[in-house]
Amino acid sequence: MSFLILLTKARDRTMAMSYFLLFYFIIYMGNAIYGTYIPVYFQSIGATPTQIGALLSVGPFVAVLAQPLWGTVGDRAKTKNAVLGWLIAGSGAMILLFPFSEAFLYLLVVVCLFTFFQTSIFALSDAITLEELEKHKRWSFGPIRLGGTIGFAVMSITFGWIAKDHIGYLFYAYALVMLVSLLLLAKFPKVSGYQSTGNKMQVWVLFKNRKLVTYLAINLVLQITMGYYYTFFPVYYKEMGGDSVLLGWSMVISSLSEIPFLLFASKIMKRVRMTHILLLSSLAAMARWFIFSFTDNPYWVLPTQLLHGLIFIVLTVTMAMYINQEVPKELKASGQTLNGLLNLGLARIIGSFLGGYASEAYGMRNVFMFNGWVAAACAAAIVIIGLRQARSEQALDA
């Protein structure tokens, strides 16, 4: 009898983790649809680079305000699942407002409404998943997050074919993805907010952790260059001669490049210093942006997309795991949303808004070159920080 009980519990745990894996597979399909093709949609209705930059930076500005709100709500809610459900439903509903007008001011308002819900989805999903994984040591975050990578890749190429002739379908496809995600969320175990009862803690406590602040700052600068990439690469690539199908394939390559790191993320985090991980990402970003600035052949860009697997996913997953390890349990959701605020909020504002003006003034090719020098500066700063940490550790040992 006891054997059957253990077997049943093991099966239930496996089913629960399977739902998490499938959820990430589906939810990141939405990211592929909106993140990859919304700049192309704006360009198709006649928006200028400055307008595109403004449209894609005002959303992250709203995210800067919304992320702390949703993080606090998640930490204080009876269950984080309910809060995530509202975010998914809200983003799915708001995106359906886009097709009603092509007026710039109207689109500006809709982007704000959409982003208010959308940008906290991934941070809260990570908070729920990482907390649940602490109860199941056989599972690790990397392979589950891999589901998101595969989902992103599948939808990038699938919707690339659709976008070639029907770019406007992206809004309905995204809404459908959110609906499926909501159904999968209903299968998750309930994860409570640790501040739903007892003492309240403010998010400012996190800034007392100097290492965390240092890593967040480096991550922010590198994510600014990624913010420019996500906003202007689709436009830059089409100007280079790549069509929507090639753009989809480029996103597939970038997504699949994340697989090796995701499979071994937990082992890497245990054996490799954060400074070394950040240094690798900085060097990969430097190489990628310089290559983008030097080539004008869309086919040569495709192999360069393999460097994506050393940048975005490494920065995102390592910071999510580091925050889950380092911050108090009462602030786990707030810690993840703070990370999202910087990566999906402030970084995207600077990358999109200033990038739009810089692109018109100097051209996208030159902005990518500038981003390469920014990544090089990050690499130099990380080396200095790593040497200082090593000297401090030697002094303590002595």
C-alpha cells in the first residue's frame, strides 16, 4: 500500500512538472509573436523609426511602474497563481485593441495598456516555478525554461510564414496563446504569497545586497543593447534584404542556441562564478553587435544568431536563479519583478527610445557598432570587479 502511495505521489509530481514545461512552451510562443513581429507591423502601417522606437519604449516605461506593483501584489496575494492569471487574461484582451486604429496616439495608449499586464507575466511565472521546484529536487529550472525556448522557436518560424502575407494576424494568434496558457495555469499547484499573513517587507531591502545590485547593474547595461536589438533588428534585417520567413528562421536559430545552457544551467550556477558568467555574455554580445555592424548580407546574419544563446538566456536565467537563492522568501516575487523592471522596463526604454533617435541620426548599422563598444566596456568592468572580489577573498583567508 505504501509503495502505491509513493508511486501515486511521484506520478502527480511528474504531471505537475509536465504542466510547467508545457506552460513555458506555450507562453513563450506569445513572446515570439509580439516581440518579433510587432516592429514589422508598425513598419507596415507606415511608422517611422522614431515612432517605432517611441511605441516600443513607452510600454517598458509603463512596465517600470507596473512591475513593482505586480511584485508586491504577488507577494501579498493569497496565491501568486491568481495574480498571474489576471496578467495573462489582461494581456490577451488588450492586444485585441490594436487593429482598431493605425493612429500613432491610439497605438501609444494601447501599447501602455497591453504592457501594463504583459511585462510581469514572465517574472511571476519564474517566481512560481522556482518556488515549486524547491520542493522537487529531481527537477531543475533550466530544462523547464527550455520549453519556452522551443515554443519561441516553433512560433517564430510558423508565424514567419503567416506574417509574410498577413502580419495583422499576430494579434489574434497572441490572444489564442494567452487563452491556452490560462488553461494550463489552472493545473499548477497553488503557490501562496509569503506576505499574505504576518510581517510586511519592502522591496528596498533588496538594495542592501551589494553583490546583487552590482550584478543587476551589469545585467541592465547589457540588456539595454538587447533592448535595441529586439526593437530594431527586425526592421534592420528587412532593410538588409531578409523577408519575414528569413526573419523567422533567424529567431529560430537564436532560440535553439539557448538549449545547451538551459540543459546545464543548474550545474553551471553551482560551479561557475557569476562574474565569469557575466563576462562570457559581455564578450558574446560584443562579438554579435560588431558582426551586425560589419555585414550587409542577411544570410551571414543567421550563423551570428547562435551567439544569442550566450547572451539573453544566460543573463535572464542566471539572474532569476540567483535572485531566488539570495533574496528573503517574503520578497521572491518582488525580486523577480525588480529584475523584470530593469530588463523588460528600463533597458527596453533606453534601447528603444534613444535607439530610435540614434538610428535616424546615425543609422542602425552605427548604433549596433556602438552597442558593441558598450558590451566591451561591460567586459572590462567585470574583469575589474572579479579581480577586486578575488583580492577581498584572499585577504579574508589570510
